[in-house]
Amino acid sequence: MITYLRGKLVEKNQSYLIIDCHGIGYHIHISSYTYYSLLEIEGKDICIYTYLFIKENQHVLYGFFGQKERKIFSDLISVNGIGPSSAIILLSSMTPYEIEKSISQEEIKVFKKVKGIGTKTAQRIIMELKDKIIKDIIPIKEKNVKPLENTSYLIKKEALSALSVLGFSHQEAKKVIDDIWDENPIFSVENLIKESLKRIVKS
């Protein structure tokens, strides 16, 4: 299994990107979530978390901006009837945290807004993943943490991890993220990362 690729971002659009790793170009399928998270760094060295999907004669490489997105992708394709293409569509329509929230709170209507996801498929996603998602969101040692507080922690943690991958110092990134979160406590991971990049570049 190829866990991640580190190299220069040569080309990207909303469905794929190409990374040059020591002279080898890797074609990687991505979601819109990953695409928008990479808007500011074309032509630079990046690290993309990957998932190699193997089926019969197919070897398709999928890439993700963060480990959380890859984990959700892996969970989704474990659901009967959900393949990689459907999982990528879901991750292009919702952030990983929105998917977790919708599963844990059984929000079937939210999933039905996504192209190709009907009632039965939405019910299957929730039924097969709810217990797993809840365990991931609230670890045993954190059972007494309020859901909203725990979600905030996870969002900031994912954003901090993403900025660290991009080469920013932990201390600088954490300060910027904390400042932004104090001003906008309802930001998604994507928006938090974008705003953090803007402020760090300006500083």
C-alpha cells in the first residue's frame, strides 16, 4: 500500500492531480475538498495521503489532503454499494467532518442531496458506519467531552496537521488557527485552512 506521496505538484484540476516524485509522475484522483485545499500551492512540494484501489485489472490511486479524509473514504467504500467514485462524489459535496456529523446524527436528508445517493443508500451508509464513526469522534478517554467541544478540537487538529504537512511551524500554525477559531467558531476544516494560509502568507 502506498501511504503517501511527497513531491512537486505539477498539474491539478477538480478531479485529479499529478505529482512529480523523483522524475515519476503520479496521476492521483482527488475530491473537490482536496482540490480547494491545494489552491495556493501549485508548483510547490506537497505531501498527499493516498489510497491504492485494486480491483481485477484496475490499479487506481486516490489522494487526500489529510488523513481524516482518507479515513472517511476508506469507511465509505467499505459500505455495500459504495465504490470509490461515489465516495469521491460524497467528499466533493461534503467535508469529512460534515459526513461524520451526518452519519452520527442519522441525517438521511443531507446525504440525499448528493448526486447519486438515494434513501436506501443513505440509510445503508448510516447503518453500517454509525458505530464506527461515533467511536472515532469520541474516543473512550474523551467520553465526557461535550460533542461540540470535541468537534472543535478535531477540526483544529486536522487544520494544524495540514499546515504542518505544508511546511509551516507547529507554533506559528497553532497560533493562527486559534486566533481564527476564536473569531469564527463554526468554520469547516477547509475554510480554516484557507484563512490560515492567507494570514500566514501575509505575515
